[in-house]
Amino acid sequence: MNDKSYSPTSTLAWSNLETQASVANGVRITELFDADPQRVENLSVTSGELYLDFSKNLLSDKVWSALLALAGQSPLQSHRAAMFSGEPINNTENRAVLHAALRAELEDANSNAERNRIAQVKEQLQAVKRASDKIRAGQWLGSTGKAITDVVNIGIGGSDLGPKLACAALEEYSHAELNLHFISNVDGAEILTTLKRLNPETTLVALASKTFTTQETLLNAKTAINWFADTLGLDNAQSSSHFVGLTANPDNAMAYGIPEDQILEFAEWVGGRYSLWSSIGLSIAISIGFTQFEQMLAGAREMDLHFQQAPLESNMPVIMALLGIWYSNFLKVESTAVIPYCERLLLLPSYLQQLDMESNGKSTALNGEPVDYDTGAILWGQTGTNGQHAFFQLLHQGTRTVPIDFIAAAKDNLSNEEHHRVLLGNMLAQSSALMTGQAASEGQQHRFYPGNKPSNTLLLKQLSPKNFGALVALYEHKVFVQGSIWNINSFDQWGVELGKKMANELLGENAETAKFDPSTKALFAYIANNS
Ligand code: F6P
């Protein structure tokens, strides 16, 4: 089947999986363990310092073979080669998808074009190094000659979530005297309360926006500019040393007034939700230092190489993607949860929501036709052990099955032996209890735990910049694999455009409310009368 005529549902593997799903009801994970003493060895895989145990899944040998066959019968491998070589696989925007080039080394290049691209990336990252080194050394001075102590990243979506997650996750490596703040929401309470606590003389604003057109970011930027005017009497603060621009649209940033040498550029082929590896990651480099930032890139590159080179059956992103497809397309599971047993990964589920749901929440196939099967999973999550005291009740005894990714670091330098033992003991107990369940005695149905609830367990040796980079790249590629098999474009986001357009219509000077539906008109009127 060539790529143009491909549809996952017309593959032999898909029909085979449907047959397997029709008999899957009786399968118990614990019985699969009983039948195969080597199950853990067979269903676990390592990449660098990441270890994935996927043995606690509703995965028989037959299902596993059929899933691998689906990957083989899909355009996954040609699509992967096309992405890494820079073909415009984002077909609705005619763009290449090259976030992996942001962490590539010259030795990875297969052509002069690729070598030039990597060289250009390295040059752009040198600007990140220069700026972050200067700020960390206390040599970047505000308009009154004082060194910067606080950096406020203003951005939203990919221009916020990745850097915010990385700075929190890599707290262990953070600069002791620099404070990072992240403003994303257009809710004025967020920026106004943050600025109130800061000294404008020692504050630097990093305006992070791929397009430099985003409504929320530009309004927050205006509020910051006004704050500098009110507090320091600074006219056009965006042109002062208190602002840097991080963008793929330097013309817009310059037109906004940011001096050219304070604009850190990245290429248009970096998707917003894949941009933490670019100059959008300036706040990360400020927090942990450029050397550690490079370690993060090195970890992501290690995962890129694993994804390109490992056979499908031991390829971590492919395995996780196939399991997701098995659950959602065949066992009709509605959502999936990511539960890190690490408080510093609290923001990982939010980050993954954008990565996964903005990428694969699509219903048009690459050939422009509507799809007739489910795509993007609904992803949610929270850290353990907190989640145990909130929604785990539903996971254990509710009527729905929610496959879980448990994630933890085997070693944590910021914790101590006792805490870490209790934390990880809880995680292992939960995944085991969810799988094994427990019978109840007569009349005690409320004490019945059905079990058979699937999960992956992903262990990092520790939460180092390198392993963090590999973790994020793992999920990037998982999303890519699913998009390839579902035959959708994982790299556009047209779904967000209609809401933006209608917000502009509602907010225009002569708000065009007349054409809105009756409910919206009434709500608009209620707010107008009560604000
Ligand atoms: O509206 C969605 C989106 O385009 C995301 O994909 C992106 O990460 C975010 O907005 C912010 O865009 P920008 O970086 O251009 O401000």
C-alpha cells in the first residue's frame, strides 16, 4: 500500500486487532504473567538511563504481534525518515518538522543541507549561551545599572509550557540567585500580582512567541511595558535592556521595538509545542546554565537516535504509541493518565496535554478526507502520591479503564532516603494493586477491586537534564508514531483558530455580538451589566 492510499483501517493488522479485541474481555494480565515467566524481560526496554516496563498491560503475544504488524504496515518508517530529512510533512502549512535538528550533532547530518541547518542551529543556540551566561554572571544590567535578579517569561502554549516544566523539573540545577517567573494567561490577575512582587530595576522580560502575534502574550507584554513606564519612568521599555524577544518572526519583534541584538531567533520549522529546545528555552538556560541546557539537548538526541535506530519491538516511543492505539481504537478506552511520582514533574501532564492533544486531536486524514476511527487520546494526570488521595478511587473501582504511565526517578538527590522509599513504594503498590485487584467476601461488594487495570512504569535513573530531555523527546516521538499510524498531520493546529477569530469579533470596538447565538449574547449582556 503506498502512502497516499493508506488508511489504518484497511490494513490486515487492523482487522486482526479487531478480532483480538473481540476476545480480549476474558484476558487477565496476571494470567499473562503466569503463562510467561519471562514476561518482564520480554516486555521491558532501556534507552540511555530510561527504563520502560510495559509488562503490566493487557497485551497478549498475539496482540503484540498484531500491533507491531500495524506499525510495519503503516507509513511510520518512511514518515519518520521524511521528518528527520526535512521534508514538508506538515502538509497544511507546507512546512518541515525539524525540532530534532535543534539537538542534532554535525555527525548526524546526511547531506550538506542538513549540515548547514545544524550549523545554523548551533549559531542560534550560541546567542542563547551568550545571553544566559551574561545574565547568570550578573553582567546583564537593567536601565539603572543594576544586575538582573528576576526573569519573567511571557508566552503561552509552547512558548510557556516547555520552559516552565523544564525549570521546575530541573530545580536541582537552578541558579541560586536568579528567580524565574512565567506569565501565560491573559487573566490580568496573574501578571499584576507577579509584577507587584518584583523590582523593575532588576527585572528582565523574555517575550516568547514564535509568531509574535499572539493576543495574550502581546497584552501581557503591554502591561509589563506600562509597569516599567510607571515605576522607572522608562519610555518604550521594550527597546531597553529589560526586554529580549524569543521568536521565529524577528521582523515582528523588531517592529514591536525590541532591539535587533536582543532578539534570539529560531527557525520557522520548529513547531510551537516543540520549541523548548530552541531560543524559547532561554529561561531554562538562565536557570540551569547553558552547559546543562546542552545536556538536555543531548538526552533528547539520544532518544532521537534510539527512535531512528531501534527495531520496532524494542523502540520505546513505538511501544508506547502502539499501546495507546490498542487501548483507544480497539478496547475503546476513553482517556489515558500520566502520573509522575515526582513533585518536580507536576507540570508534565499539562505539557503533554498540549503536545499530545494539539498534535493528534485531528479528524482529517493526510489526504484531506475525514477519518472514520478515533485519533488523539484525552490525556490527564497529576503527581502521585497526591492523586492517590483524589481520583485513584475511580481508577481502582470505577467503571472505566484508564491506562496509566507511572513515571519516577530511581534516585533523587533533593529528597532523602526515607521520603524516596515511601514515594516509590507507593507507586509500585498502586500499579500492582491496579493490576492484581482483590476479591471481596460475601456481602462486601464495596471492597471488591476488579484489577486488570493496565499501566506502564517508566523509570529514570535520576531527574538529570539529560534524562529529562530524553523523557520529553520520548513523548514527542510517541505522538509522532500515533499520528503516522492514524494518518493525520500532527503538526498543525487549525482547531484553535475559530475560537481566536470569534474572540476578536466579540472584543472588537463595535463588538459584533448580533451574529452570535442567543446563549452567548445573553452571557455577554450579563457580563456587561455586572462588570
Ligand atoms: O494557539 C495555539 C498556539 O499556536 C500554539 O501552538 C502555540 O504554542 C501558542 O499558540 C503560542 O504561539 P506563539 O508562540 O506564536 O505565541
